[in-house]
Amino acid sequence: MALLIASFVGVAALSLQVHPGREIVAVAFPPWWSAQQTMLAAASADAALVRTTSLSSLLVVRPGDQEGLARLRKAGAWLVIDPQAISACFSQ
């Protein structure tokens, strides 16, 4: 059972990982945040909103520059995900 869980986590981590040089990323904020809080956090990190998803805590954004991902994490982002990996699951 432990091996099954470990392999699932490993495959998920590799498939959701952001590839270097991506201009657009999906960002997961805490699930208890409102849509307004997530958008304000993304805006405070100087990230342009590309689209929303069916989950209010998950946004697709374009970070401002090379330091954009670090600013998103400082603004409260938990995960930075490849947007193509989640597009079918969380599209609105």
C-alpha cells in the first residue's frame, strides 16, 4: 500500500511540475480563501490573471518576470502547477 501511494505521489509531482521557461502557470492558494482574496494575492505579486477555474482558490496567471513565482509564493500560493495538467479537470 505504501509503495502504491509513493508511486502515485511521484507520478503526480512529475506531471504537475512547472517546466522551466513557462510564461503561464496555475497557482493554488489556500482552499478557504475567497475568490477576491486569491485575485488580490495574485495582483499583489504582479501576476496578470489569464483565467479562473471552477475552484476559487486555483487561478491561471502570467507572472510578471523571473521573480514572479517567488512573489506568488510570498503572497500565499501553496503550489505552482503546469496549467495544461489541470486544464481538463478544473475548467469553468
